[in-house]
Amino acid sequence: MSEENALTPQRKIGSGFGRDSTAADVIAGIDLTGKTAIVTGGYSGLGLETVRALASAGAAVVVPARRPEHAREVFAAAGLMPATTGGVSVAELDLADQDSVKEFAAGFLAGPAPGTVPGAAPGASRSLEILINNAAIMASPERRVGPGWESQFATNHLGHFALTNLLWPALAAAQRARVVALSSTGHKLSAIRFDDINFDAGYDKWRAYGQAKTANALFAVQLDALGRNFGVRAFAVHPGGIMTELQRHLPREEMIAAGWMDEHGKLDPRFKTPAQGAATSVWAATAPALEGMGGVYCEDCDIAEATVPGSPEARVRGVDAHAVDREAATRLWQVSAEMTGLNAFPG
């Protein structure tokens, strides 16, 4: 196996950044002019800070949004529309709806590449250098979508699985593209329940969230294995605890009981700001130090260490073995391909 395609160890590389680094810190000095990025969920919380950082470096950023008009209003208020250095555009997408995912992907692939002259053949040189699968729902009430899929798995994993497979031609065309999948320490709550992936035998909102976050991590493992020979590398990212719209399904009492905030609403100091939370995603998507690497889980702007079972920080730091297991990653990819009917790597 060549050095370029060698497996990346799940250990820190000494990035020079850390827990308190911001998206602006990690992208300083990086030029993304002429490059295209897609950031799902890029119009709130850490997604918005991710878009802000990529656009500031010159990237043309496309933001798929379930509520496109609201997204445009957010970007206008943030000074990101009309175009900044690279420009931000919005297109409709509902990750829980596979038909919507297909429509978005078809529209993107058919569009002209940034910087092409008017009248150029649509899609003739469309490439996608950065795909950040950032959008998610968390601990939501039981809901079924599509053919009876559990909604957290369907939205957080299957929607992004379909999107990435459909966008594969543009990712491969970029030759050195990166895909970032947002996982979290939630992965520690559940491995993939291959015998009951849709929780048909009884729903638990936190185990369902945990399974979805494990799926995000395993997705990066397998995509990297499949894509590295095409120059496409993938990373899973834990952004850290950030208070955003992700918590919209959680009652205040539950967050107080979990120790996330006190009775006065003051956040636990372990929580990051959205700009700090976006840093690891932006770092994974752009850092020169990660050239030739991929298929690993990252946190605090570095590759994470494997969890030490039974250690004091086992619940909040590191990556559990089940979330980077290569056999589980291969099996999940096959199951996801069967569920969605999509696979850019048949055979």
C-alpha cells in the first residue's frame, strides 16, 4: 500500500490547534479561491460559522436548506449575501426526504462550475472540493420517514449517505476532495443495531441518536477506504458541546439534570462557542497537515485518541472502537446502499 493510501493511525498529530481554537484561527492563511464547498445545515449554529470561515477564505459555498428563504435571511443578516469573497448560495434540500436529496444533487451537478464563462456547458467541469455533512437532529420524539425509517438515522446518516453518493462525480472530479461527517460523543451511546436499525422493537431517543452518530463516524471510515484511490479523503468530527438549535427537542429540565446548565441557564464551562465548535470541521476540511490522511475521527482540531475504557474521560473524550470498526463500516455501507438504492461504488 502506498504512503498516500496507507491507513491513518487514530492518534494525535500535534496540529498546533486545540479546544479553544476558532474556525477563523484554523483557516488563517488558507486560500480556497476557485474551490466549491457544500455545508448542510450551514445556516445556524456551528454550520453558520463553518460557512463564514470557508467563504472568508474565498470558497464558493452552497448551503442546502430545508427552509431556503429563512437561510437567505440569515446569510443576509450575517453579511454573507450577496456574495462575499467566494460567495454563498442556497438551494432547497430536506435530508429526511430521499427525493429531495436527489433533486438537490441533480441541480448541483447540472449547474456551471464557479468562474466558468457564460454559455459554458452545464456541469462540464463541475467539481466539489469540500463536502461537510453538518446538519443533524438530536434526541427527537419518535418519527418515521420514507418507508418507515427512524428519523434520526434517516436524517443524520441516510440523507447524507445518499447526498454523498449522488455527488460522487463532482467529488472525484476535484481529485483532492475532502468529506467531513459530523459525529459526536453521542456515538458512545450505541453501536449500530443491525438487528433493529429502525428501533421497531421500541424507541429510545438517546440510543437512536447514538446509533446515528456512530453511523456518521463509520461512514467516514468506509468512504475514505473507497474514495482514497480517487483522491477523496473523509473524516469524522466531534465538534464539542455547543448550545445551538440542535437542542430544540430537549426540555430545559433535562439539560439541567444532565449538567449542561444550571437552574439560571448558565452553561457548563466545557461548552464551546459556535466559532470554536466549527473549528474542527473547518480544520478537517482544509488543514494541509492532513494531506494523505483520512478515515479517522477528530476532536479539538486534531485526530482523536482511542477511548480508554473505564477512564474518567471515557464518556466525553476519544473515539470508541465500535465507531471506527472497519468491518462494521463495510457492513453499514452495504445496508445503507440497500436501504437507499444508491451506491457510487457497486461491485
